Amino acid sequence: MVRIFSHYISTRLMLLIVLEAVVLIVAMRLGLWVHGLSADPAVGVVDASVPLPAAAFGVGMVMVMKSLGLYQPSVLRDTHSVLTRLAAAVILGLAIAALLMHLVPSLYLGVDGLAVAVAAALLGSGLARFALFRCADLVPFKPHVLVLGTAAGAEKLAELAQRYRNHVLVGYIDVESSADRRLPLPRIRPASGESLLSLVDKYGVDQIVIAVKDRRGGGLPVRDLLDCRLKGVGVTELSTFFEREHRLLSLEALNPSWMVFGEGFRQGLARSMVKRLFDLVVSTLLLLAALPVMLVTALSIFWESGLPLLYRQERVGQGGRSFTIYKFRSMKTSAESDGKPRWAGANDDRTTRVGRIIRKLRIDELPQVFNVLRGEMSFVGPRPERPYFVGELAQKIPYYALRHSVKPGITGWAQVRYPYGASVEDAIEKLQYDLYYVKNNTLFLDLVILMNTVEVVLWGGGSGASAPSRESGPDTPAPLTPASLDPK
């Protein structure tokens, strides 16, 4: 993993981004060179003013490809999705190239040069992806991880490793001899006198993850771990491993000392000022660009089901303070006629025809731009919840109140990382991504989330709302009592 401004990015993904940026820049240069030869055989080298715009084209195309989800792990392994999104990227790339050629005449490619540039870009990108991911998917090239202990959260580690296949779990060692806990992994039993270092050499381990429940009772082999570190083997706490490999903070693995003494959770005046400026700029630009869409949406809602066009609802913001949120009405006016809020599902039968469309495209969220301009929300942050549910969840979920240390947002890390959810259990899963954002929030991560949000809007998935019904209604629902929320 590579850490950029407190946000973890896969080394393999970072290498692919750099390779494709180089491929796109070279493709642009090659197209210019071919056009120069066809226009004037005496021209063999492009003038010195070209490199900077060509580099801008490469960087711009990488951002387009990121926004279209071409760097998502689930997409990278799906040939159909890659081809579909790559075709969309080519269309947008041609538009970018046309704009650059209009602004910078020296970048004019002509039909011949443009054809060569597109062909070189597609071929180079395809080869880079094939070579990198075919090699990286081979077991010998994946990091080999050994789990030391059976603490809570280790089962989830095995589940995520099987789902994402970005590393190999060779097994676990139960150093505390727990008779009541087993992991869905091979159990490694050291022979008499066999050291941890010899096991690391035997299984080709690159990383040791510490999942020991009680470190004070002699359950942690500190000297053996030091020997492994001196031999170049990484030693990582379970909480850190979840954060680094899966970009979430696992509630099962969290402990107060790790949160207090570790990095992150930094809030300050400089960060607040930068974020506020970012919110004002992005929200103003979005409002100007979306005004026609908002007008058509308002007219469509009125035509189908009359007034009101918007609905208002009390939500909890930064510091636990309540505010009124605004959204386009997407449900029938009788959605909560019985007075009981309900969870909003992905295909909720209470939504109107217009509502289904605007929810799928996230247009119903656009009026929240006014909440951002008023300073009640940020553009990026955890989704705000209703006061009653906040009170219930804060009592039953550890660290739930931490999500209110930053302003809530229109979009967020949980919305782009977790699929549509409609239950309290989904709210718990999303909280783990929200806590990652609270711990590591930077301008860089905000930009990453914005690009991922574009992908969610264009291709669906990701964002949903593990939130109560989106329409108005009293804040007195039935109590939440799932077993997974019982305090531990």
C-alpha cells in the first residue's frame, strides 16, 4: 500500500495509474508526430511547446478513467465492464482532445494523428492492464499474511481476503490456546521448539497481523516478533491492517489506545478553512451547472404528484447539533401515513416514478447544496441521520458519536464504498467507512470521493442509504433491537 495524504492506495493500482498516464502522454505525442510527418515530411519532431499540454491530456484522461470506475477492483476483473467503461472514456477523451486542440493549435492532430493516438492509447492501456493484473493475480506475487491470535475481527479479515483476493492468508497461530474460538483458516501448529521466524521462512510470510486478545498475560511473543521485523517481515496490528488494506476501521478490532496514540483524527483551523473554501467552490459550481436539471425535476414532481416539491427533515450535524435538511421529494405524500419511519430500500414501492429516477441519479440530493452554502453540511462527509436513530445507535454501537466530529456531507466514503443498504446492520457496516473518513479526512480524500461519486451516478451501485425513510414523518419509530447491536 502507498499512503498519500493519510489515504491508503494499493501499490498495484498506483502503478497502473502511472503506467496509463505515461501511455496516454506517449500516445498523444505519437499522434502529433504522425500528423506532422503526413503534413510536412520535413517535420520529424514536435516543437517544445507540446509536452505540457500532452501531460495535461494524460492527467485529465486518468481522472476521467478514475471517475468512470476503471480503477475499481471489481471492475478490473470484469472484461465486459472494462470494455464498456473504456468506450465511454474514449468518447470523453476525444472531447478533451478536441478542447485542447482548440485551445492549443500546436496540439492539432488531424484525422490521421487522432486515429493513431486513440489506437496507441487503447493498445497501450490494454497491455498495461493485462500484464500488471495477470502477474499480480498470481499467488507468488501476492503478499502472504500470517495471523497471530484469534481476537474479534480476525474472522472478518478472512472474509475480506476471500472477497478481494489482494493478499494470501497462509493461516493462523493460536498463541493463547483458545479452545472456544477457531478461524476459517488453516491452523498452524508450531512443532516443539520451532520458532516464529522459522515458520515465517517455511510459509514465505511477508506480513504478520497481530490479533491477540490479551497482550499483558504473556500471549504476545515480543522477542520472536522483533526477530521477524529484523528480517524484513512486517508486523501490523489488526486495526491498522483493516485500515490499510480495506480502507475502513473495523469496529470489532478497534481499541481506545490505538485510536488515541495512532495517527489521524486531526482537526484544526487550517483544515477547516481549506474544507470550507472547497465546499463553497464545489457547491457554487454544482449549483450553476445543475440549475436546469433542478428546474426540470421540480416541474416533473409537480406534474406527477403535485406539491410539495421539497421535503424537510431534522438531521444531526457536526457536534450533535440538529439542522433541517432539504431534498427533492421522491416518495408519495402518504409514504409514512401511519406515523412510523421505515428504512428506505433500493426498490422501495413508496417512491413515485419520478422519484425512482431522481434517486437512481442522486438528483434528489441536489437541494442539499443550499445546506452546504449555509455551512450546515459539507460537500463530503458522513451522511446525516435523524435524531431518534442517532440516539438509539449511539447507545448500542461503540464510537458512533465520532462521526459527528466532522460536518455531514452530500456524498461520503461510505456512500461510494458500500452498496445500497436498508437495515441497521448496513448502518453498522457504513459506520466503519465513516470512521475511516473521520480519521483520515484530507482534501485529497475529498477529491477521490468526488471522482468515485461520478462513477456511482453514472453506473449505479455504491451509494445508497442505510438510513430511515427519506420522507417526512414523526421521529418516534419502533425501538431498534437487533442482536448485532448489543453492547459488548
